[in-house]
Amino acid sequence: MQKIVTPSGMVATFEGSAVRELSAHDPQRHRLPVTVQLRGSVPGEQLTMWDAFNALDLMIVTSQMAAEIRAFSDRDWPLRRARVFCQGAQLDKDFVVLIIDVHAQVGVLRATEADWTPDAAYPVQPEAHLEHELALDKELLFPVLSDELVNHLRRAGFSFEARRYPVSRT
């Protein structure tokens, strides 16, 4: 299992009433643009090299990467326009929020036991079934990608950080 994560130390916060719309996972209501504030120790110029970030249950990706994910997974994932800022300066890329509305039982820890940091790794059940190559862990709501999708995105030239979750020994 893989997860696209924020660069080390980044924290994303969402602003405005769009957040309530996003939480509903209702494609008919996804109208407002989303403002995403990234904060952390990574300089903004370094972030311009990345095509993807995630903040728990939402993936913020460039429009080009979203199109590639939708084509490869053969699914029209709901999208929202996103304005992404780091330390108050807007990143110069066309970002969208890709809303994952497919859930899979992947994690084996309770949310209260998890390390709630943007790049948290936690044990997973081996060979979890992912519909359309992508799902949210049902319990902790982290995006999880198939190895096939991650490898495809890398071959297509996209820049992101991926972590392989450790396999649970329990």
C-alpha cells in the first residue's frame, strides 16, 4: 500500500465554507473553490516541484496529475478547484482537490492510537482491496494508492513523495 504525503513537516488547513461541502462527499454540492494553507519547515520554492499533497482524507494534486489518476483508474473522481498557499504565498500551479469517496479497510490501529501527523505511517493489512486503484482507509481516512498507480504516476513524470506502510505483524 502507498500514500501520497506532504513533504516532511507540512501541515495543511482548509478555509471557508467549502470545507463543509467537502466533508459531505456529495459531487453535486462541490461548488466552492478551496483555499489550502500549507505550513511547515519546507521552503515554498521547494514545494513548487511537487505535484501532490494530502491532508488526511483529501488529496491536493495538480490538474494534470488529477487527469492522469482519473484516466488510469478509469473513474471520474470528484474534483474541486484549489488555491494552495505556503507561508502566505500562493503556489504557482493549477491545483485541485481530488475527493476520494471509496473506502477500504486498510488500517489495523484505532484512530486514537495513530500518529496524526501529515506523513504518518501505520500498519496495514496486506493486499487490501482498493477499488479503482485508490481508496480512503475506512478507519483513519488516509488516502491509500495501489503500487500500480504510484508506479504509473512516477513513469508519467509526476513529482511526489510516497511512503509504503509497514505490514502489520498482528
